[in-house]
Amino acid sequence: METLLVHPSPPPPELARLLDLGGYPWKAVSDEREAVTATPDDGWGGAIVSVGEDGETAWALCRAIRKSDITVEPLLLLLSGNRLDELELRDELFEDFCLDPFHPRELEARLKHLFWRSGGGSAPELVEYAGLVLNLETYQAAVDGEPIDLTYMEYELLKFLAQHPGKVFTRETLLSRVWGYEYYGGARTVDVHIRRLRAKLGEEHANLISTVRSVGYRFGQSRWGT
């Protein structure tokens, strides 16, 4: 996927986190002049422009893009609800907009629809379940848009479970499938990692991994809803 133009520079932290987690290559620019000089060799793959405090600079950048001073398409706007009136008579300057502050899952859905539909590259390989997002290309994880710091084996265990929602796995199966057949650690290794994962997922999402008594562990709901 080609690099996305992002304004302003630096971008809002929550936007940078979402783009990094989604595997989008991006570069932040301050104004239209920098957007021209910073244009990648293969061009821009699209733009995300946040209309914040310096709204005039943001709109000037949008106008420059539409006048073909900078070749960028499509363009997504982020702006607060109290600035919606600024969209009037500016329909030609953008393809879509999203209210700011945004919900990570809503913005991610809009980006998928907008950029991938326009041929901006294949989708990064993601595992998504009930607010949890795992990027299998970048080994990043987030819950409700907030990144979580996982060790390599914590990530591998969570990835395996999340790729098989509703299925119950014994500790021995998890050891062989995640750690490998040559791993000689005991079942307690699985228990320790499960406990750490639940702690990092937080109280609201810890129950994504449930204990099935006398059997093992299950991620998410079974098809029977329990």
C-alpha cells in the first residue's frame, strides 16, 4: 500500500496508534508546501486530514489537493461535531468524513471501505474479536483502540486462541501448538501466560479467555452461547 498523507504534524496520538496498528504506512505533513516536498516516489496513497485548531491550514491543504497541486485520492476528513457547518459547500474537497473524537473501530471501518475500495493495496491481515485487534504483520495488539504490550509468547498464545474462537483447547494441546512439540515445559506454563494475558486485556475483556473446568481454555463464545 502506498504511503498515506496525514495532517497535522505531529498527528493526534490516537490516530497515529490506529494507523500503526492497522499496518498503514503514513507520513505527517504540516501544510500543503510540505505535502509537495515530502511526496513519496510512488506518490500518496490517500490522505487523512484532521480539521483541528488550525482549520484554515487544513482546508488550504484540501484545496491544494483538489487543484492537483498534490496528487492525493481519496481524502478522509476528521473534524469535531461543532465544526460540521464547515462542510457546507465543500463537498468537492473530500470523499468521506468522520467525527472527532472518533471510535477506533468506526474509523478503521471507514478506512477499509475508502482506501481498499480505491485500490490502495491489500488489507493487512488482522484478527478482530469484540474490541480486540491483532495485526499479524506487525505483531501489534490493541483493545478498543488502546495498544497492549505483549511478549512474543503471549502474543502467539493470544493469536492462536483468537484464530479459533469458541473452541476449547487442553493445556497440552496449547503447549504443542503454540510452544512446539519440542517444548518440555509443564502445563503451568500455559496457566501463567493465560493469567498474564487476562491482566493485560483488562477487567472488561479478561473474560474473552474462559476456563473450561477439567479441560482447558476457550477464547470467546462457543456456538452454544456459553
